[in-house]
Amino acid sequence: MPEPTAPPVPPPATPPTPPIALAALLARADLGLRQLAGPSHASIRWVHTSEMADPYPYLLGGELLMTAGVQLADPEVYVSRVVAAGAAALGFGVAPVHEEVPPALVEACARHGLALIEVPPRTTFSAVARAVWLLMARAREDELRRVNEAQRALATAASRPDPVGAVLRVLAGRLGGWAGLLTPEGVVLESAGAEPGPLAGVRDLVRVVSPAADPPRPTPSRKPPAEATGRPPEAFGKGRGGDTAPKAHPLTATDTADGTHLAAYAPAEAGGTALAVATPHRTPGDHTIAGVAAVLLSLLTAGRPTAEDAARSAALVRLLLGGAPQEAGALLGAGPWVVVHGRGEGSPPGLGALVDRAGPALRALVPADREVAPHPGWTLGVSAPAALEGLAVAGIQAARALERAEATRVPLARHRPAGFAALVDPAEAAAYARELLAPLGRPLRTTLYNWLALHGSWDRTAVALGVHRNTVRQRIGRCAALLGADLDDMDVRTELWLALRSAEAHSGQCR
């Protein structure tokens, strides 16, 4: 009868405190530590002291391994075993065994990419360990403070008039990246922050965690950290294109693509929206902060409008067609508002407003202080801000802006103010102004601007510029020569005036 075997020992969990940077430990002047080899960006999770000839079986990964080299026979073999166990750095104590760090050990650490720290004779290993634990405790306090402040900010954002957008903006700001609310199919409903390059990776994660999507693909089996490289569990995410799938459990998935850290959080109920974040760095506390935001967004988006609410919203938006504004005054307030007209397919823009949609057409009433951004699959026209009594005119403005957007094939167009200047695209006008006025330096442009503004008066222009009237005449003559234009011609003056005004609006360099 075979003897019973002991159950396998599970791999150790990462410590509850965040890792510290090796640079923070080296900055402690009282320790007198000096780095001799290896990378300076290493992170330390533990401290372990060992004088074993082969400490591999006793390392967990991520340690600062302290040794005086009592049994250091072959530095090359020793360092290779330490690296294989996943140690973060090696601290070598000088005296009493060695008078200096062996050069062969320095070379081996440099070759294997292991950070090597010289510990002077006056510094005990226990002092180094105590410094590490103090730094970890301080990092933990900083993390808890950061999470607490972020929770308060997110709770405040959830109470604002546009809670979903406010929560996403706060989350993106706190994490220093991008945050978006997506459908189970991966369509972005609303987002904040700079859109990440690997957006396809974000959608893949959402499909992994979303209960409405296909079941998550199985993750290939991995060896325990102690059998592989000794790295902590989170180090096994290889990123898109690597040899492993994203790390996931039923409601959360993380991945790395092109150096960008991605994460997705989904509610428990099927068909709900999912929160996705993309950040250039992943720091302790990010997961907790994003989890709080995911819970808030789940609560904010869980409500389903009743038939009465939908009918009221549609009735309010139909006021744009000419209904009496006072009928909705008690519900809408004074404003100001912008009207949005749109045409498109798929999920509509997440305007978070009063929306009336009929097939591919959409009309919405949005508070003027809320940003209306382009949305995939839709073409939008946005009116100028208007009070309640001006919504009918704003509806006409939005319809015309939509027509202009469709004609110019842009995803969004806004109402332009009245006047001939509004008939010209500002960017085109600025480009033409730069070309037309290129021969003139700033003093000549300033003189020409004031001369035209003062209807060609030499004396008034001289007073305005603080120069002699003959100086004004000379400068205007110089402008006419450089431009090859007759400045007595009203058409020429008008064209130059519009160009100078456009240049002033874009650069402020004419007055």
C-alpha cells in the first residue's frame, strides 16, 4: 500500500503591503547602502537573510536577499539560482567574511540583471530589514489615504447632475488614464480621458467579464510561481500577443497591451454595462479605486425608465418642433440648453439627457455645460446654448448643423454664429490669413490693423500707436509694397481687415 503523500503547498500570497522601490531604500543616508550592479528600478516585497549555498528553495520571489557570503563558492551559480527564484535584489554585507564585494559577484549580477547592493560594516542586516518594513508601512498609509480620497471624490461625483460622466472623469483623473462605460458588445457609451491605443484590447476584456457575452475563454494552466520564476502572481500577465490569456475571474479581467495596463469590471446581472480603464502605469490602490467606481456606475445605470418617464422625455424633446415651452418649464428649468440632432445606427450617444429617437434619427435636449462629443456610428449637429423660450430656434440650428456635418462628412458640427464671417470655416480662414499676411512682420501688421480700424486716419493711428504720423505713412506704404495691393481699394481693405481679424483670433498678434 503506497504511503500517503502530503498535499502540495500552495504558492505564497503577496504581502498586504505594497512593494517599495529599491531607490527609496538607497535614499536612506543613515544606512549607507550603495548599488554596484543591476537595474535601479527594482521593487522589493520582502526581506530575507540566508547564508545557504543555494537559497533557491527558501525564496518566495520579490525579496531583498541579504547575505555575508559565508558559503559563496561560485558567484555565477549562486546568482543564477537567486534570479531563478525571483529575488528582486541581493544585499551583500562587507565584513567579517569578505573585506569587499567580490568582483566576480558584481560581474555575475550585472550579467543576470540582478540588483546588487553593498551593505557597509556599520549597517546591520536587521537595520536594513527594519527600514524596508517602515517604508512599506508608509507606502501602505499613502495607498490607504489615496484610496480614501478617491472614494470621497467618486461619491461626490455620483451626486452631480451628470453622475455617470462625472464619475468617469474623476476616475480617469485619479488613475491618470482613460475610463469608459461599455455595452456587453464593447460599444463605448461614455468615456473620459485620452482614448487608449489598444481599444480593441479593452473591448476584449469587456467581453470576457460581461455576463451577456460569450463565456470566457479558458486560461492556459501555469506552473506555480515557485516552480517557474518565483515572480509574484501578477507578474504572469504577458499582455496581448504573449503566451497567456488575460487574467480574469467572473467580474474582473486585466491585461497589458503595448505597455498600457487594461482592466474591466462588470456587474453581476446579465446585460449590464461594464467599466473599463486603461492606464500607462498600474500602482497600488488602482484596483480598489476602480472597483468603487464600478459599483457606483452599476448603481447609477441600473435603473430602467418607466413608460411614463420615456413618454415625458419624448414629449419634452418634441417641444423643439414648436410646442409651448411653458408646458415643460416646471420640469426643465430655465436652462441654458443645447439641442442635438443626430442620425446613425447602433447604440446611441450617451448624452444622459432628454432624448427622442425614431429609428436612425435622434433629437435630444442637453444642459449647455455638458460636453457633447462625437459618437461612433452617428453624425450629430449641436445648437448654440439657448434658454427655454429659445428651444424652437435652437432646434432649427441643430438641424442645420446636422446637415452641414453630413455634407462635410464630419461626425459632429456645431452651430455657427450669424454673419458673413460665420460662412467661412475658421481653420480655412486662418490658413488663408497666414498666407496673405506672410510678407508683413508684426509691427507692420499692427500698424495696418489700427489704420484700417480707424478708417485710414493717419493722425488717429499715430496717436493710437504712439508714433509720428509720417511713421504711419511709411509703414502703410511698406505694407502696400510688400502685399502688392492698392490700399485705396475698398475690396482690398475689406479682405485685409477680415484676414487680420482672423489672425488676431487665432494668435492675438495684430493689435
